[in-house]
Amino acid sequence: MALTITQSPSLAELTTLRLGGTALALVRAAGERDLESLPGTLEQIGGAVHVLGRGSNILARDGEIAATLVHYDEDEPEMTIEDEGEDCATVRVSASSSLPSLVRRLVQAGLSGLEGLLGVPGSVGGAVAMNAGAFGCEMGAVLESVRVFTPERGIEWLNRHGFRTAYRTFELVEPAAWKLVTAARIKLPKAGVKATKAAAGEAIAKKKASQPLSAWSAGCVYKNPAQGVAAGKLLDEAGFRGKALGGVGFSERHANFLVNYGKGTSTEAFELLAMAEEAVQEQSGYTLVKEVKVWPSS
């Protein structure tokens, strides 16, 4: 296989929020064999490089965006148990695998640690790259090693000494112009199927009760500004639960979810977010920082 290039892709068609203009190109790699030619191809196309998973944590601006999107999509993404001990197991999973599918398989295998992520959309690679977390579970907490491609060093496995994780953050110790996660090894304790099914059931019930799972959304739009301080609560107290501008608004179900009601624009979204950030700052003194990735960043 070779790299597949699509000219002028629509961000509104590629993201779960369904907002944004067009990028320069979308470059798809069908596996690691395609990555050797990727840096040269991106240099020829030009623009900033943005790695696109399943588009679930992205707020793209309107108009033409001077960026090239990279999408890694293995033909047959795998999940295999590589090392199984008495108390835990190490699982290798492709970055292009669906995160919900991975969590369901782990639950069925009785492996604990990611049950809280059930219902979180996106790819495994995206979950690694943003250190996705929910209900006390966090991808960074179970990562044993990550397989990463960078234009500087090519493809390599990195153990915990080669990367850092923090709240909604994944960084390489040795910086790179851009990085693409292709696989990960996660280490999980054996809790038994009964326990993992119970934990997963509790997590999905909480999500259904408090989050707009069926809406066009990018998930939580802001990070929690401090330990024990929820961005959603600050937005609620500032009067932004259910507040809309044009075709976008904060969900009635959860104030930290930005929703596209079908005819929204990114221009409306950024205006509404600016209003919310100012109101929260004035009322609480906290500065809200976006959890969604803004393309381009400025």
C-alpha cells in the first residue's frame, strides 16, 4: 500500500463536532509500512501537521486551514495479550483501534483499569495522545510502552522513560516536530469479569444520565482548572448550562459539553466560548483552559 491523499478535506465531515472549514490535504497511512515516505510527502504539501484520529476532541476553525491532516488506519488493527501473569496482563493494541471496542474487550477479559472510558469515542491513539480519562480511569496510568513515529527518529518503542503523562497530556521526553502513535502496550490487573462488568456498567449509566452522548459534540470542552474543581460546575454557576449562540450551545445535560445543533459554525462556537471564559473568570477567578484541540491554535 501507499499513502492516500485527499485534497481539501472538510473538517466538518471528519470531526464529531461537525464544525470547521477545509484543510490542505488528508494523508492516510494504512500501516507502518507507509510511514517512511510520510515526512517527505507532508513537506511537499506544506502547512502545519495535525494528526487526526476519529475526530472526537477537535474544534476546527471556519474557512481554509493551512494544515495537512494525517490519519493512521491499519488494515486490521489488533489487540493481543502478550504477557499474562498471575495478577495482571500486558496487552498490545493498535492505535487505530476503536477505544470503545478496546474497553469492551478488556471488560470481557476481566482486565481492570479502563472501565471508566467506556462510551468515550475516538481511537486508542487519540486516547494515548491526549491521555484520555473519565471516572477515575486514565490512559496514562496503564501505559507500559508506546510505539511512536516521528520525522526525526522514525518508528520506535518508548518505555516510561521516553514519555511523560499528566492531566490530559502526553509528551515525548525528546521533542519532535510532530508525533504519530501507532501502537501501545498497557498493563492491567486481573479483577475478574464480574467486577469489570459492574464497573463498566456503572460508568456507562453515569454517562447516559449526565452527558449528551447522541449529540454532535467533542466531549468536554474545558479541562478542570484545579483538583476538585469541575469546569462544568463553574460554567453552570456562571449561567452557561443550555446557553446557545446561533447553532451551537452548552448542553442542558452537562455544561462542559459544547454541542452543534446542526447548523452551527466555528465562529459562533469561539464567540460563545469567549463569553463563557470571561464570565467564569469574573465570577470564580478561575481561568478555563480548553481540553479540545483547536485547529489552528491561533
